[in-house]
Amino acid sequence: MKMYFHTGVEEVILFEAWRTSTTGSMVWSAIIVFFLGVLYEGLKVFREHMLFRAYRFAALSLAVPESVSVKQVGGSEVTIVKGNSASQQRFVQESRISLCSWDHALQTALQAIQVALFYSLMLIAMTYHVWLCLAVVLGSAVGYFAFGWKRRIQGQQMNGNEHCH
């Protein structure tokens, strides 16, 4: 295994079965790696969006209300918060976030996929193949360009949970 940046078409990528031996197979591999980078960035933003949506209403209900009433509607709580004037009234749907909730299970599964994808991209970059490394970087950049703007629109702050990049 070469431990320096190199080019060429003979490369083993992640698994023995993913072996390139022609220019065409290297181009297709770089395209696949590019889309894996885009998918990684999209998945990261999607998970943040889900988490933001789950906690958004909880943050809204922290304001000091004039009066509060809670009703059960189909397994979830609907909190009715009345403001200072009669025209101000919000309805806040609070999802039950607990260890055994579907939201938490989905977040956990998506986290596992995100970490596996990240480490796969890292191992591909560690092949030191110039075109594969460029595919990882460009895929991540295009993915951030395509999905990263949604972070700012939703008011999410960068929290340092970017793994290693």
C-alpha cells in the first residue's frame, strides 16, 4: 500500500471486491465516492433538522405564559399557551422524547449510518489516491453547498459536532 499521494488505476477501495483495474472503473469509483460525500453532508444536515424540529416546540414553551392547559391528542401532548392579549395564542405540539421513543431510535440509526459513512470516506481518503481524495473533498463540498445553507435558515448554530472536519 502506497503511503504517499499517487495516481493510477490499480487500487483496492475499502474491500477486496471493490478493486479498480481500468480507467473506467476508477472513474466510476470516483463518481460513487463523490456521491457518498454528498450523501454524508445531506445526512448530517437532515439529522440536525430532525433534532431541531423535535426541540423547537419545547423551546417555545419555555416562555412565561399567562395560562397553560395540556390536552392529550392521539398519544402526544398538545399544550395551549395563552399570551398577554386575547389574540395571542399558540398551540405547541410536544413530541415525547425519551430513550425508547421512535424519534430517538431513528436518530440513533441515522447516527450509526452517518458515522459508518464518515469512516468509510476517511478510509477512502487514506488510500492516498489523488482522484479518490478529490472525490471525497469535492463530494463533501458540493453536499455542504447543497444542504448546509439550511442550517442558517433554521437558526441552527454550528455546535462543533462536525466529527473531524
